[in-house]
Amino acid sequence: MRKNHLLLDLVNAMSSEEIRIVDLTFTLSPDFPTILLPPELGQVAPVRIEEISHYDARGPGHYWNNLSFGEHVGTHFDAPIHWYTGKDLPANSVDTMPLKDMIAPACVIDCSEQAEQDPDFLLTVPIVEAWEAQHGRIPERNWVFLRSGWAKKDFRAYANLRDDGAHTPGPNAEVMKWLVEHRGIVGFGTETIGTDAGQAGHLVPPYPAHHYLHGAGRYGLQCLCNLDQLPATGAVIIASPLKIRNGSGSPLRVLALISN
Ligand code: MN
């Protein structure tokens, strides 16, 4: 009986806006920037939207589209199977991962000023420790979101490609290992095109967010927006990827529940 009340209380709180829902998702569209790898490697395909009919001769009564896209486009989820470090873990793909991992609280670390000064800004352990001194220790099974302000940039500045690759903020190797091993985070989320910094291929190990998160069966979220609307702690994130067979990730709708 009491359990029913819990769920009803939640729904009532959402309709009275005692709990607010914030959309952390970019609109999925063909012009949204995708990650570019060195040309000798395979590339993720951007979104294609092909109209089937639009109340016309192809279908007088209805409008619909055919879609195609890579698993890692737009606001999207990374599963452990995405990286070699997580390839042999159980339940490591989007179709097999535990459902309870799709709903978890978030800690939001605001580094937008540092990222504005330096597009190659790296999150470090001392920065997170300073955040904890203010907001308390990051609890286990929380998301950590790096707020960089990147989602507010136009697409060109968002990708920030130069001759030597992308220049976008992210975590350093030490902080990723520490967040996974000493804080037990459920995952790490960013506003940028990847969970790792644009130049993270030069870090040791390369792409440390991917390396440590997925090696420990944890997840990534990227291309998040509206992180400036979240409190430092206390938001609950709903992130449930498409159920793609053996899928390594997927675009998805990411919602945050915030208590007003
Ligand atoms: Mn990805």
C-alpha cells in the first residue's frame, strides 16, 4: 500500500511542478557535429532523416520518416562494450545492461569558467576535492557531470576542430581512475562530443574516461545540454538508451528530475 503512495507522490509532485523535469538532450538532426577520427579509421555516420510521406501522394493521411544513424551521434550513451577495456564484462551492451543503472542521481561540477579560458581544460582530482569540500562527498552510484558551458556554443565552436584534431575540455586520467575506484560513480557525462577531452588521445592511457569507465562496467553520456539548470547535487537522471542488439551506445532522451 505504502509503495503505491510513493509512486503516486512522485507523479503528483511532477504535475504540481514541485518536481521539475529538465531536458538535457540536443535535438537529433543531420547537422549536429559528430566525432571525427583519423581518416584511416572507420567513422560514425551522422543522422539521416528521409521523409517517407508528408500527407501527400506517398501517403495522403500521414507523415513519417526513415532514420539512419551511428550509435554515437547527438546526445548519446556509451555502454561498457564500446571500449576494449569493457569488452568481456557481463551485461555490457545497451540491450543487456541493468535497468536500475538507467536512473541515478547526478553531481554537477561547474568548470565553465576554466573551459572558457582554456578549451583544452582538464578536470583533476584537486578540482573535484574542492567541489566536495563545498558540496559533500560524491555518493556511490552517482553520475558526475562536467559542466563546461560547451553546449551553448555554435556547432563550429562546439566541435572546435583544428589541424591537430578537436580542442574540447574533459577529464584527466587520474581523476577518471579516482572517480571510478574511489567514488564508485555510475558514469561520467559531458556537454562535449565525447566523454574525453578533444586531445585525450595524447593522455596516458589514451581516452581515460572510456578506458576507466567502461573497464569497470560504467557508462558515458555526452552532448548533454542545460547542465546550468541543474543543482550541484540532488538531480535524478533518467537515461535509458535504445535497446539495440549488442549495441555499444545509442542516442537517447536524457531527463533530469529536480526538486524545487
Ligand atoms: Mn560515444
